[in-house]
Amino acid sequence: MAEQTSSQLKGKRRRDPNMVYNEKHILLELIKKYFGVIENKKTDAVSVGKKNEVWEKIRIEFNSQTSVPRTTDTLKNTWKHLKADARKKQQRRGSPK
């Protein structure tokens, strides 16, 4: 019997549709609302718990406004990529003097 890889055992990974501009805009508006908590650099149990609560609130509000339900992890990942893209664009333009 041939050995199966872990990806074959699990089956194909489900892929959500790409986030459209409108969804990204909604996400950014929700993040603005909770920005202080989300971007808090503290890693103690209280701060991490608060961040998780806020991301759950964002997920609920986001999914109530859009047609494609997204997970908390998907929203966090999208936020991480949006920040990285903004940093890249800023570097290409050069920092203001």
C-alpha cells in the first residue's frame, strides 16, 4: 500500500473567494473602531484576551454586512496583508522629509 501525504489524507483545502474592495473597506472601517486594541503591542493574558474578543466582534459585524462569511483568521490575515502592502507602497514612494 502506498503511503499518503498529509494533504492527501485531509483532502483538498477549501478556498474562499478573494476579498473585493468593498469588503476590504468594511474591514478597515471596523478596524478603525478598535484600532487601539488590535495594534496594542502588549502580550499579557489580559491584552491577548481583549484582542481575541475584539476580533470576534469584528468578525460578527463584518459577516452581518457582507455576503461571504469570513473567519476570524481570514480577517486577521487580510489585515496583516493590507498593512504589509501599505508599508511596501510607502517604501516605494520614499519617506517624507
